[in-house]
Amino acid sequence: MTDPMHSCDPTRAEHEKVRAFFERVAESYLDEIDDRPALDYEAAGSALKSFRIPLPEEGIGAEAALESLYRDGLAATGTSAGPRFYHWVVGGVTPAALGADWLTTLWDNPAFAWQGSPLAVELELLSLDWMKELFGLAPEMSGVMVTGASMANFVGMAAARQWWGQEQGVDISEDGWAGLPPMPVLTSGYVHASAVKVLSLLGVGRKQIRRHTRDAVGRVDLASMEEALKGLDGRPAVMMAVAGEVNAGDFDPVEEMADLAEKYGAWLHVDGAFGLFAAVSDRTAHLVRGVERADSVTVDGHKWLNVPYDSGYAFVKDREILARAFAYTARYLADPTDPRPVLGGLGPESSRRARALAVWATLRAYGRGGYRRMFEKHLDLAKRMAELVDEAPDLERLADPLLSVVCFRYNPGGLGEDVLNDLNTRLGEAVLEDGRFSVGVTEYGGRMALRPTLVNWRTEAADVEAFVEVVRGLANRLTPEGDLEGAT
Ligand SMILES: Cc1ncc(COP(=O)(O)O)c(C=O)c1O
């Protein structure tokens, strides 16, 4: 790659140009991020066309490639790190996390084990300890960093499956589970789609998930769950509680489910991808009471912690079970007699990004107090949005925002449910097409609704107020029969 005949091969001299390029674009992007549209789909469509060329035989060099990427690519990016992106549950990036993520790439250390990066291993263990404190988890829990809450659910459920096998005298990681009965997984209607996928990947099967619900929204029916546990006659089961569901931010009763798990000897997993942040404020800590009794816990970083994608954390109480489920050895990888931790043996990945650097930096920079203040700001912003919805005669709130998901719909009155569902589905599309904000549509107890979720540290009251105004403006141009009135 250093053949002087090929001027576009990587050279050390390119670094200077890349650094200057980066300084310039980072500055201009960060200057405008608060005012950028969430996503301009039309501009994105045209921008992407310029990328569709065949694989070049010879390149254009780093500087030209980066110029092209920024110049042609920016229009096709979502401003998901900005203050107006309320789709899914999308956090931003704190300045400290952004800087640390740049260092992560600069150093490019594999966080597999000490031999690749003592710093990455140490900071992962330390940051996980700090997060146990932040979220009120049991101090004896072991943790591992993964790509997000889906993989954290994978880790939790793989550990649960290992435990479930061992309870029946089978080491599933060694012997497989042929001959064992189906593994019962008891949960509520709040179970997240990623957990369902994970259970299918682990061979448990989507159909083994038993949703004990008492209403159309999916709230848990504890009595029916207890009946099911009783019916197992002492056979082991796995329970899953959701702390912060995606439609309205509601919680399963973690404490009561922990009581049931204890009474019937079940494994309790808590999926608190974003809802676990309730623990950081006295205003909401009651919502996650009992989480310290869980056997495994999921939490996300790229949501409320506001670290860059991709970053999630799995905690498992029994380290032995976790280590068995993810046991991974080869002599070339690590010396088995070396007592230093091999993080690649506690989770699904071998080569792993040093995600801990951004986590450590943001917790070091802002501390528990900074996170509490950011979280409480989001609670207040959600309240403000709920007030604006309540004041608007053509909007209807469908749930109290316990955290910062505000579930509401357009309802000008006098229309049937089918018409309203269709209108609200189209309203969601209209908001996305408009591009100033991003928001998702969901089905809440059979009713189609918008579910803006506020977890970005940059979001302020003015953004929330503008959002409600944009939604009402677009909603009032929708007709029951057709598209936007006056749309071109
Ligand atoms: C409760 C819950 N669990 C799991 C996930 C999946 O998270 P990720 O996209 O980080 O894998 C989400 C995402 O919104 C979630 O809200």
C-alpha cells in the first residue's frame, strides 16, 4: 500500500488533510445541528444517487473521498443526534461522549481482553460498576457491554436458558437441549420485539412466550401469571418484566414480579432499555423498585445515556452462569491461567469496540447529578408536551407520560375509530415527509397514535412547542378521504 506509483494508496501524509477536513466539518455540523431538519426525505433520495457507481479500480484518495461523503452524503443523514428526532427511542451524544468516541476510533483498540487494551477493559468494568450504582442494581452483578438492548436481552436470555437447563441437570452450553421440554417465558404485553426475536434466535421459540395481559394495552395480569407459575409444579421458568415500554413508557410492576419469581423459584429478567433511568430521580425511582432483585437486566446507552451508537449493557447476577453461557477459549486467544478478565468470554462478541471510553467519559464529565438533571428536564418536557396536547381541541392524549414518551392522537371529534386510525397513520407519514421532526406511529390499545419520545440532551421547550404546532398544522390539512389539503 505504499507503492509510489499509486498516489491514492493510504499514506501518513493524508492524516494532516483528514484532520483539517474533520475539524472543519465537525465545527460546521455542530454549529447547525440544533436547527437542521430531522430528515429531508426528498433531498436524501437525490443525494443517494451520486453514490451508486461501480466499485472503482483506482481510488480518489482519502481527502476527496471524505469531501464527497460529506458534500453528497449529509443530505441523506437523519439528524438523529439533534433535538427534534422523536422516533423510536433515539438519544443524542453528549460532548464528552463524542470526544471519547473519536479517541476510541483514533486508538482502535479491541476490547476483547487486557492484551488488546488494558484501558478499555478497566473502563468497561469500572463504568459497569458505576452504572450499577446509578441504576440501583445489585452490587454483585456482573456486566458486559454489547451493541444495544437487543443484544443485552440476548445475553440475559442466554444466561436464563443456561440456568434453566442447569436446574434440570443439563448444561445447555455443552450438551444442547434436545430432550428438554419447551422453556416457558412469562411476560406481559409490554415485551419488546427485540426480546421476542432473541428468544427465537436462542431456539426457545416465539410461541413459547406467554403474555399474561389484562387489557388491550398489554398491562400484566399478575394473577394469571401466578396461576401459570403454580401450574408448572416446581419446574423452572423464566419471567421477563419491562421497565419502560415503547408505546407510552409504562412499567411492569417489577417488585411484584420479583416476589413471584422468588416464591416460585423463577429467573427474573428486567428489560429496562431506557426505563431503567427512572432510578436516577426521586420523582420516578418507585417505578423500578425491585430491580435489584432481578437475575438479569438490560439497559441501553445510545438511548438515555446519550452515548454514540452502538452501546448497550447486560447485567447478570450469577457470573458463573454468564461465563458458562458465553464460554470461549482457544489457546491463541488468551492464556487460561491468566486471571485478568477476558470480556470476549462474557458476551456474544469476540472483537469488540472499546465502547466503555464514551461511557466512562460521559459519566465522569457529568456525574450522577448531570444525568438526574437531564432526565428530569425530559420529564418536564414530556409534561409540557402533554399540557399542549390537552389544551389543543383537536388532539387527544391516550396515556399519562410516566417518563418522556407522550402517546397521543389527532381527534377533531365526530369521526369513527377506523377513520381516526387511518388519519393518524397518515399523520405520522405526513410528519416524516414534512421532515422538520421525526416521530413514530404506534397502535395503542387498538388506536393509532403518535408516540414522540424525548431522550436527547439537546431538546428544549421550544422544540417541544414547535413539534406540537407542526403536528397540528399538518393534521388540520389532512382530510378523512384524501391526502394533505393544499399539498403540492
Ligand atoms: C424496552 C426495549 N427493549 C429493547 C430495545 C431494543 O434496543 P436496541 O435497538 O438498542 O437493540 C428497545 C428499543 O427501543 C426497547 O425500548
